[in-house]
Amino acid sequence: FKFQVYCIYSDLQVVNMVILTKEQKQEAANTGLWLPQLERDACGVGFVCSIKGVTSSKIMSDARTMLERMAHRGACGCDNDSGDGAGVLTAIPDDLYRKSVKEQDGSDLPPFGQYATGILFLEEESYKQAKEAFQDLARACGLRVIAWRKLGTNRECIGEEARKTEPLIRQVFVSAEYAESDPAKFERSVYLLRKQAVSSMTKQEVECYVCSLSTSTIVYKGQFNTHQLFKYYEDLTNPEYQTHLALVHSRFSTNTFPSWNRAQPNRILAHNGEINTLRGNINLMRAREGVMKSKHYRDDLQKLFPIVEEGLTDSGCLDNVMEFLVHAGGRSLPEAAMTMVPEAWEKDDDMSTEKKHFYRWAAMSMEPWDGPALLAFSDGRYIGAILDRNGLRPARYYLTEDDHLYLSSEVGVNDIPIESVVKKV
């Protein structure tokens, strides 16, 4: 197993946050001054990983410390106990899930890598309809649902405002007969299911938000402040939760009504900053849909549209496109990140010729997603971060002698003995 780490080079906020229902948000968009298309996310972000890919519970412990010490990067609601969103992305803890599914459902999961899993936000009233619809979509994508898992949660630890819109949370596991013989096809089918679940459920007016659906990573998130995430999900404090990476995010939104869905990390990245060219980026992606072709998806490519889904913040749009470039565009995750957020390369005399050639090629296929931004990203194979070309969002990282890498938008979020630091930038 070879794990690759890839890196390129506020004060406490309190707002009168109000949690709105879907109907109230629509009314606000129609009659108020709030403009959904202008929503932004400015936040704290960081990750901890073993650069040798060694799993441990220490990764989760250090990630929790990192997240909780970035509380000043998130917003606090008018009840003083509802956060604007917090979350963590990790590798799939296979042993924990295998044991839990066996106990709850009596099912045996396929070997690791031959199943995909993700957490879904549903509604109590439409849960059965959403479950049936998801299973139908899975069959249409050549997949089968092998288990549903109820997660242990503690709603007493979250704020009163957050409890008003707390979703019904379930974890789904899917597989396919060809998962072992053709893993690339399996990955494509899983991505197709994820996209179909969004578009189809929206048309049916059935609430079903897929936090992530992957063979390698899992996302836990919600309407929390940084101290509530690990208290809410019982999994996250289970000693059997072993991972080689953990990417955390503390959210402060700008001109945005908070919601469980908009917490980060998203499916492949966590974002601190703003995308100032967002409207042009979205319009150009929509224009490209008319000329796109895929030798793998063929006629099913249309089912992945729209690439940029409706009602997302700039972070969500960014995540949609990066996810598309990786799963449908055949790019590696670092390549996708460098394509979307290039460095100031043209007059950099210190940059290698090969790297300049890459950026010149990438500039012909996609315009930059510009703005002050720090992106941290992971797909389970790679984990890394990239800054915007002007460096207007900070990031620091430390590499320790036990081969652990700590990166965050803050300095000093983890207690690392100075003598154990091998490198810091």
C-alpha cells in the first residue's frame, strides 16, 4: 500500500443565526434581500495524516484537537450553542463497519475496496420513499444495496436551533458483482449513483442528501460547532475507528443560511476562502456539457449533468467540479486541483519547464477558479492542499519524526514537541 501526500504551495465570530426550513428559504429567496447565488464559505481547515499510510486512532485524536482549537474560525448561533457546521473526512474504518453491520443487519460486507459507503441525510416523513428510490437508482446503475446502518448519535449535545432541522441519518453500503474484477467500472458506477441520487430525488421532491459515497473515504458532518462533532457521532470516539488520514473543517458562512447539508468537508475537499469568479466558472461548466464525450460513460454521461448542482455555495460548486474531473475526467486528484487553482506560473523563473508546460496545457482546458482560497483535498489515495495564486489564505504544515504530517490554516493547533519536528513550512 502506497499512500501519497501532496502539497502545493479571525477572530471569534458570533451571528444571529436562524435555521430555516426549505419552504422558508424559498420564501426568503423570493421576497427578501438574500441571494442564494452569492453564498460564500470562509472557514478553518486542516488535516492530519500518516505519510506512510499507517492507520491508528491517534490520527483521529489529533484531528479532534485540531478541529476544536479552530473554534474561532466557525460561527455561533443566537442560542450560543448551534454551530455553522463542522465535519471530518477520513479513510473508511473497515473493521469497525464490518463488525457493526454484522451486529445490526446480520450481513457480511464484501472485502475492503469491493463496497462503497456513505452517510445520508433523510427526513422522517419520506424515509421509506427515499430508501426505496435509492435502491431503485442503485439497480439502474448496476449496483445493489447490501446494508443500511443506523448510526449512534447524541442530539442532546447540539444546539436548540440545530435540533430543529436535524435529519434522519443513515449509512448505506453498496456493491456489485464486478467490484473485484473491474474496480474502475465499480468506481464509475458509484459516482453515477451519487449524482443520480441528487437529481432524481430533487425531481421527486424527496429529501436525500448524500454526504459522500466512496470506496475509500467517509464524511461525518452536520450543524455543529467544533466541540460537538465528536460528541454527536459515537463512531468518531470509538477506539476501533482506525484511519491513516483525517481532514477537518470549521465553517463560517457569509451571506448564507446555515444547514446540515452545507457543513464541510464536502465529498472530496474542504475550503477556506471565496471564489470570486464563481458565476463565470459555473456558466462555462454548463456550456461545456453540450460538447462533452466520454468513452467510459458514453450515453450515461448525460446522467452526470448538471455537473454543478443547484443551490450550492461556492465551496459546493468547487467540490462538484473537482469530483467530476477525478471520476469522469480521468485526472488524478492533484492534477484536478492544479487545473482548477493554478499557481502564478507564467513569470516564475524558479518553476520547472515541465510544470509550466502542464499549467499552459491546463489553461487551455479550464479557466482558473480565482479568489482567496485554501483548499484541502483527499480521495483516500492522495491528501494535500493548495493555495490561491496570491497566497491570500494562509496554511502551515509540520512533518514529524514519526511520519505524521499536520497542516492547518492556523499555527499551534496541535501540541507537537519541537524536537520531533523534521520539517515545517
